[in-house]
Amino acid sequence: MYTQTGEGVQQLQKDLPVSGFTDANPTKVAPLSGTQQSSLGLLNQNLNDARNTPLEDSPIVQAGQRYFEKSIAPGIVNQSTLAGLGRSTALTNSLAAADAQTALPLLQGEQARRDQLINQGFQGGDIERGVEQAGYNSQAADALRRQGIAEQALFGPLGQLPSTFGQTVKNSSAGMFGTVICTELHRQGIMPDDVYEADSAFGASMPAHVMIGYQSWGKHVARAMQKSKTLTRLLTPLGMSTARAMQARIAGKKEPLLGRIVLKIGIPICSLIGRVYVRAITRRAELSFES
């Protein structure tokens, strides 16, 4: 089996080397458009001007002040002169009051404009941050894609190769006697549906190397069961007791003695077999890549 797997990996590498897919190739993210860049540049300039210019010295307030001096103040002076108040303090007071009435809404408007600029600055920053984050997300997605390819190169020879590249390898095993032996017992109508479903949940909780170790020998037993009814009858008590133990463990109930013993001994053994098997496959794959 080891030799056949290694030869299969080598042939796959010759037909379509995995190395061609493992280079970094993140999805390109479009930068800000020219219009967006110009708008953000103008916004930053306005924010900088507002930050470095006192409120009363802003261009809008200064323009309002000039309008007052050219258009409003002369009318007040003319009215005061006609009333005989040309050189009295009443004229000065009138000008000051009118100036204040004109300046207050200008100052308030300028402050509101600056507050709006700050909000627009946050919005513009969100746009820039979104583009940058999209680039990070693209790199992360590409890393997952390459991880999927690496997992497929490792687990594909074990019969767990997904249908498309870039997907995460999932453990579809159904427990210690799941997928192959449990599936065969279930196929023959020996194992009830509820027990089989509980075994599936138990198998999904097992580490990958445990299931790899189990499947390395379990599938051969399942094939033999398909050919021999006698072997199936011999293995049924052991398999069903173990399956009931897995079902009880999932439900938090007391496990049958025989099944509990099988799990206690079998899981560490399958774990050891799986680790050794993975190391062997990995090393063989590395040698085939180098060659």
C-alpha cells in the first residue's frame, strides 16, 4: 500500500506538479480611483487649513467681515448721520452691534463646516482602510488556498481528496469503527440509523491522524466483510458494542464494557499508526517533489 501510494504521488507530480499552484497568488485589489484620490486630497487640504487657521481668520468669516464693511456698515453710518448722530457713541455702538450680529452666524457656520469636514475625513479614512483591508483579506484567502492544496497533497492519497482545489479537507469519518466498518454494518442493515449517526458525530470529533490510522486497515476489513458473511457475523458483536460505546459517549451515558475497552485500546493504537503513516507519506511526497 505504501509503495502504491508513493508511486501514485510521483505520477501525479509528473502529470500536474502541485508546486505550480503553491506560489503566492492573491486576488488583486483595485486601488482608489483618480476621482477618489483627488477628492481625498482636497479633503485633507481643507482639514489641514481648518486645523492651522483660527476660527475668526477663516476665509469664510473674513469674506463675511469684508461684506459687512462694504455693504452694511455704510448704511448704518448714513442713517446715523441723517439722525445727527454722526460723531456720537451711538454710532459706534450701532456698528458694533451690527458687526456682532453678522459675525455670530458666520462663526457658527464655519464651526459647523469644520465639524462636517471631520466627519468627511472619517468617511474618507474608512474608504482607504477598506481598500487596505481588502488586500489583507486577499492575502489571507490565498494562504487558505495554498493550505488546501498542501492538505490535498498529503491526504489525497488516503482517499480524502476533495472535489476542487482550495477547500479545507473535512473528516467525514464516523468513529472508531466508522466510515468503513460502521458503514458496512449499516449497509447490511445490522447497525441502526441512530447508532450510525452518533458514530458519525464521534468520528468528527477525532483527530485526523487517529482516523488516518484507522482507515489504513479498516477499509481492508470492510472489503473482506463484503465478501464474507461469516466474517461479518464474527465482527458484529465487537463492532456493535464499540458503536454503542461511541453513542453513549456522545450522549454522556455509561458505555458498554467491551466497547469501552476497545476504544481505550484502539484509539491510541490508531493514533500511533496514523502519525507514522502521515510521516511516511509526507517524506515520500517530499522526495518525489525534490526529484
